[in-house]
Amino acid sequence: MTDRELLVRMRDNSTNAFDTVYERYHRELYAYALKLLKSPDDASDIIQDTFIKLWENSDSLPDEVNLRFYLRTMVRNKVWNHMRDNKARLLNNYSITLRRGMSEENPGPGKVDDTILSEELERAIGQLPPQQRKVAVLRREGLSNAEIAKRMDLSVNTVNVHYRLMLNFLKGRFRHLVLLIMVYSLW
């Protein structure tokens, strides 16, 4: 049975059609929510809310709706709302995860402080090629690319290239911080 047929039947209050939709998309949506939230309980709650909302609003959905896309969008929006509403708890969870991932001793739960992040950044900067490393150090001192160009006797364009390469390297190195940064930006 197609998604379109299932939606038509759900409008007629067919619980069998709803069960079929649930069985078809539940695992995929749960995995998606779990990937974003890192919490099985929160992911389950999001999925439950999503399917309740689908059942309540099935009569207002157009026949041509792409059900997979519609459900994933609902889950994504619910996850973002959940993150916004629970940012303090999420920050603590991600801080613990980051600390475990960054610390050689792998200490127990605790707050990631600026020292740990600074040390990790210094290690990453130390791995850069010399010119990019110098650009990174000068940028951390607050200099603009134009000021760095003067100090290093380079063109501004060359400094811009070194800066972009340095940022790409650091983005790759700190990819695991992206969600933490996104959550911080919600404040």
C-alpha cells in the first residue's frame, strides 16, 4: 500500500493504516532523532510526539505529501525545539562527552572548562604548516588579516588563503564540537 493510500485511510480513522505508517517509518525516524539527541529516552519521546501529531493532523495533509520527508521534517523541528527548551541539560551531556573524548585520562563526568578546549586548540594549531600556524597565532592575538599581512610581509590575499586553509583544518579536527557550538548559539 502506498503512503498516499495510507493517508486516505488514516483520514477515515483507520488504525491499521496508522500502524502500517508507524511500522514503515518508526525505526528510521528513531535513528535520526537518536543521532541528533544522543538520548534514547528523548528520541523515543520525540518519535511518539511525531506520530501523535501525524494522527491528529492526518485529515489536513494533502494527498501528494511526501510522507517520509514530512515525518523527518517534523522530527527535525521537534528535536530543535527540544534542544532549545533543554539547552542546559544538553550542554552538560555534550560537555561530558567532549571531556571523555578529549582527555587522555578519560575522567568521569564533569564540566569541560576553557583550559581543556584551549589545550586541544593549541595541539591542533601546532600541527598546522608554519605559515598557517603563524596566521592562527596572530588571529588569536586579535589581529586582522590586513595587519597579519603587514607583519608577515605577505599580501592580504595570501593571508586570506592561509586563514581559510587553517580554518578548514580546524573544522575537520573539531567536527565533534559542531553540535555543542550550535547549542551554545541558541542562548
